[in-house]
Amino acid sequence: MNVSNNCSTTTLELHHHVRLIELALYSLIFFFGALFNVLAFWMFSCKMKKWTETRVYVMNLVFADFSVVCTLPAMVYLLWNESARGELCQFTETMYFINMLVSIYIISFISIDRYIAIKHPLRARTFRSPSKAALLCGLLWVLVISSASIQLWQRHAALCFHTYTPLPAALSLLAIFFVFTLPLAILTFCSTEAIRNLKKHLSTNSAEEKSIQKAVHIIYANLIVFLICFLPAYLGLLARFIIESLAPTCFLLCVMRNFSSVMRCIATSNCCLDSVCYYFVTREFHEAFLWPKASTQKPEATHPMQIETC
């Protein structure tokens, strides 16, 4: 990218008010993220009767989100201690982006799994199983960690958590596609199709209809939360790519860096909301769609999400 050589890392430092905003947002995200993810881990590990595909995905999601939350104290420290940038900053940045990317793709896997269960209930038993879900999650972790490790070796410590990256234009566009465009397209398609198919099962049975409507509303809410959290960051990355490709001024680069930093805070807030959203999506989804069919299937063929005490 043709970023001006006249812009030093000092010139591109965050504005004081942006630092304060980040400090406030990261503090809130850390508190509520730790609380919600610990509660979610307890609920899904202690109250589920047996391992299912959804449980495998959600447990991986909770682990990734909690790992992101654990990086926030170091990120706040680095906000106010520029001299501390080095190995600590690079490690924190790597851990942050590994777990954020895993979290985004686990959300995509959950939406695909839900779509298959609703759209193709008979084929679902072929494509879906806890072992296949665990294998898919394992491959995702290996791929993301490997990619992040390669990037860590090539990245300069002075650029830690900076929005500017020396990657070529083609690689930057490829990164934007895999980090945001692909998961966003998957989630949007699977969620809208799941909602459309759920609505087909509305009947005159008021109890069943109410349950399906609740499931539809929560899937809508889950999609909206994802869009609110990640769409601004996605658009910010695209805008930054375009601006940096046009040899911008230092002022414009500084504005983009401050904007991108705030958008990263908003994206990080998804770690608080995932555990809440997917608890209700899981519960209402199975109440609305799978439980009414339980009487027509063998017990082992149903999707067991019954709750029990530890």
C-alpha cells in the first residue's frame, strides 16, 4: 500500500479522548464478558445431559470469547504505556486476533449447523455429530493459530495494534474476505433461511406457534447483534484499505486509526453477548423445532439438549 512515508508511528498515535473511550469500553467488556462467559461455561458444562453438536460449538465459543476477555487488561495497559510495546504487545495482539477469529467462525459453524438441522432434518444425522463438530473446531484452531504465528514472525513490534499494515493490497483484501466477508455471508444466509423454514412450521397450535415465534425473534436478535458488533469494523477495514491505497495525508491516516480503534472495541463487545445469545438461541430453537418432533423420532435420533442439575 502507498502509505505516506512522512507519517511516523508517533504521528499516528491515538487521541487522548479515544484512549479514554477505549479504557471505559474495555473495562465494561472485561467485567461483563468474564461474568457471562463463566456463567455460560458453568451452564453448558454442568447442566447439559450429554455432549451434542451445539454443546461442542458453544463450549469452543465460550473458550475463545473468554480468552479474548483475558487479553483486555494487557490491552488497556498498553494503551497508556507505549514504551511497553514489544513481546508483550505482540503476544497480546496475537492472542486477541486468534480468539476473535475463532469466535467469528464458531458463530458461523453454529449457524450452518442450525440451518442443516432445520432445512434438512433427515440428512442432519449424516452431516451432524459431536465428533464431527469437535474435529471441525480442532481444524479451525490449528489453521488460525498457524496463520497467526506466521503473521507474528513477519510483523514489526512498533506496529503492534496499529491499523496500518505493510501487507500487499491483494493479501489485505484476502484477509478482509476471510475475516469478515465470508463469515458475514454465511451467518446472514443461514439465519435468514433458518427463519424462513421455521415460519413454515407455524400451525394453529398456539403453544407451538408461540415457541417458534420466540425462536425466530431470537435468531433475528442474534444476527442483529453480530451485524452491530462486526459490520462497523468490517466497513472500517474496507475504508482504511481504500484510503491507504490512495496515498493519504497523515491527518487522514490518524483519523482512520482512531476510528478503527473504537470500532475494534465495539467488535470486542461481541464476547459479552455471544454466551447470552446462544444460550437463548439453543433453548428456543430446540423448543420450537426439535421438541415437537420428538414423538416421531427415536430417542437417540433427537437433539438432546435437556437440562439437568449437576
